[in-house]
Amino acid sequence: MVQKIVNVIAIASGVVSTAVIASGVLVYVNRDSIVDSIKSQAIEAVTGSLGGGLGGSLPIGAPDLAAPDNSATAPVPSAGLGVPTF
């Protein structure tokens, strides 16, 4: 009786080992197409998230930018780090 149980476990172990080896060989043989598929999916995900925002809506060169406003000047910082002196 114990011999039958051991035989069933051995056969199941062989089947699992064969399945693991077969899937490893399948991945190894198809690795180039798998990598290309993942690359194309990643590129589509990145370009799809941009939403076509690069299609001519970006300013090109200085004519599209506003002229600097010289009337506003930066405040002159006082000496020190803002710590009161005694």
C-alpha cells in the first residue's frame, strides 16, 4: 500500500518537473519576442500617458516667450539670516 503512494508521488513529481522544464525552454526559445512585446507595451504606455501634449503645443524659441518685466526687482536681502541682533 505504501509503495503505491510513493509511486503516485514520484509520478506527480516527474510531471511537475517536466512542466517546469518545458515552460523554461518555451520562455528561452521565445525570449526575443517576449522582450519586444514588453518594450512595445512600455513605449505605448509612456506615449499614451503624454496625451499628445507634444504635438505643437510647446513654445519654440524666444518669440513665443513673454518679454522680461524690468519694473519688478528682487528684494535686497538684509544682512544675516533673519536672526535678530541684540
